Amino acid sequence: MSYLGSLAYSIPQIKPGKFLKHYRLRFVTSSLEKKAQLAAKAEKEKEEQTMKSEKETASEVEQTTEAVENNGEKGGGNLISASTAYHIAASAASYLHSQTKSIIPFKSSENGSGEVGVTKAKVASLMATTGSVTAVVAAKEEGLDVIVHRGIYEAAKGIYDQMLPEIHAHFQHHGDRAKFRFTGHSLGGSLSLLVNLMLLIRGQVPRASLLPVITFGAPSVMCGGDHLLHKLGLPKSHLQAITMHRDIVPRAFSCKYPSRVAELLKAVNGNFRNHPCLDNQNVLYAPMGEFLILQPDAKLSPSHDLLPSGSGLYVLTSSVSDMIEAEKQTKAAQSVFMNTPHPLEILSDRSAYGSGGAIQRDHDMTSYLVSIQSVIRQEMNHARKGRREHRRRAWWPLVAPRGNNRGRIGPGQTQGQVKFTRVLQTGSESLKRFTRLVASDHMGLLVILWLPARSLFVEACNVIRSV
């Protein structure tokens, strides 16, 4: 998932053939293709609208010309030609059309009919940073009383409409076996969660087809998100939010604001006056789902003061048996982590800025990818070591020297009571005993020995010399 998240920043470099061969993933579409399709559609609509405007303008110019000529015959005056008026009108219509159509459309159901309403990307950005930064949009449009970041929610609706045909096609091809996994980095992670929930709430995808959402460095965009998951019958693990140990972006909306800052926000923006998260927790949006902390190797970024040294992927849990008390402790620990370091502390450090600064380093998707690869490599090495130890314990009792017992288990002694010694205790003696065991008539046993070719050759020469 982290690899796919990193590909979002290098879509032009994706080769569908290599993608399928090396990762067994079929490349279907991308935002660039969708953007090109929208541009082509907008261009076609522009041409049609221009032709229509030209016809309407030409008709109006003819009528105006006739009236002007009649007036001119009566009173005269300074007049422009009909062709000049036509060109002016056509240019104005074309300009206005280009300014209103050359943008990505966002759907809106506020008109009650569910028809498409065109909204400029600048307007969506403005809503994300000014008076409409929060609104109870889900209560009105999805039937659920949850406060959501308005700008990101509007963007998610646009992505939802673009993805819906691909989702329906996937269902038609795979039927009940169809599965959907959503992932994303930063803002893409927040959008992936909203689109995932919208598909479920609007009944477009059954719950069994939606796999857990995995996000990387995504900001929280809901107040009451865990309540929403519970209301939908989803476990907290449906959202697995992976956060780099010092990433400022997930902290930006979920850090604790001082009381004076909270009061200032309420004074500036009326939407904040009855904001439950701001009233109860002094945060704009609370983290939701399963919160996982990713700590990279110290060479990439210094270790966090609240975490053990070294790379790892951690989840906050409580050992208290009472579920309510455990939840409180987990939330408290999560709050401490989100405020350590506080975003204002990071922003106050001048060295944190720039291409080599901590802000970009700890939020960059490449850092997430490298850190996760390091954790996976570390776990795989640990697993290999365990398997090697298990193999040693399985075959070493057959070859370990036991004096005159010749590898037999004495009376009253079971194989489970055999004490294991060092694996490479006596190499040549072990090989001799293996030869005798396999060559004995009463030994009904097939022995498969894995040894490096060089070690096997050296031991064989030692046996020959000693015979």
C-alpha cells in the first residue's frame, strides 16, 4: 500500500506492462486520464456552446442592425458595423464560457434535485480555509450527524462521481468476489476514507466488499469519526491510519489548541461556536480508527522521545480489562503523542523548512515507503531466524553426540526431554554418525541435510582422511 501511495506522485512513470508483471496489478485509470477526459468533454461542450452562442448572437445582431439602420435613416449617428458587433459578442461569450467550464465539476445535492452543480476549484479551496471550514454536511446529505471538513468533503464528492463508473464495471466483472481497497497519502488518505464511507452509506458497495482503508500521514477530517464507524457497524480497524512519529500534517487539525486560541476561532468563525470537538477536546478534528505510529531508522529521522529506539510500527493499547477505561487511557496517550512535538513547536524551528527540513522529511511519502520497507525487512529477518532455529531443533537430536548411546533414547527418556547443545559442536563426528545411521539396516529413516556445498566438501575430506 505504501508503494501504491508513492506511485500517486509519479503517475506518468507507470508502465502498465511492468506493473502487471512485477506486482500482479492491473492498471485501470488515473487522475491524469480523468483530467484529460474532462478536458476533452469541456472542449466539446465549449464548441457546442460557442456555436449556439454564435447563432443566438448573430440573430440578435441582425435585429439590432435593422433597428439601428432604421434609426440611422431617421437621425443618423456614429454606428459600428454588424460584423464588428458579432465578433465582440462571440468573443465575450467564448471568454465567459472558458471561465466557467474549464474546471473539474463537483457534484452537489443542495439544489434538492441531485443534478450536477459546477463549482470552481478555487471556491472549494476557499471553503477549506475560510468561513465554511467546517459544516455538518454529512447530517444533511448522508443522513448522519457528523461534522466533516467542508472543503475536503466537496472534493471527495467529485472523486466519488468520477470513480463510480469504474466501481460498477469492477462489480459487473467480478460479482460478489469484487473487493475494494482504498489508500492514500496526506490529503489523499482523507479523501480515500470519505469516498470509502460514501460508497457504503449510499449503498453502492456492500460492506463485505470494502477492505480496511490504509492511510499515510493523513489529517483527521471528522469530529465523531469513531461514532460514525460504530453506527455503520464497522470496527475501528476499518481505518488504519499510519502516522510518522514526527509528521506535522496529522497533528495540524488534531493538536490541542490553547483555550485562548479556541475562543478566538469561535469569535472569528460562527461555525466553531457549537463545535463539539473544539468544546470538549480543544481540537478541530479527532483521530479515528486504528492509530498506528511509524518510527523510521534513526539515520532517517531522530527517534521520538515517547517511543523505543529503532525502527518499528507501534499501536497504542491499554492493559486495563475495563473497555471504557482502556479507551480513555488510549485516547489520553494518543493526545499526548499528537502534541509531542506540537505543530507550533515544529513551525518555530527555522531548520525545519526547505527540502532537507524536518517538515518535508517526516511527511514525504518516500520517507513512509522507506521506513515501512525497513520495518518489513526487520520482521522478515526475525522470522527467518526463528525458522532456522526451529529446523536446528528438529534435526539436531538425530546427530548430536551422546557417548555410547549411539543416538538412541534410553529407557524412561522421551525425545521431548533431550537437551539441545550447540549446533556446530563437532562437525566431522556428526557427519560420521550420520553415515552410520543412514547405512544401518534397522534405520527406517529418510534424512535430508541442508549444508553449504563448501562445508559439505570440507567435512567429507576430513572423514576420508580419518578413515
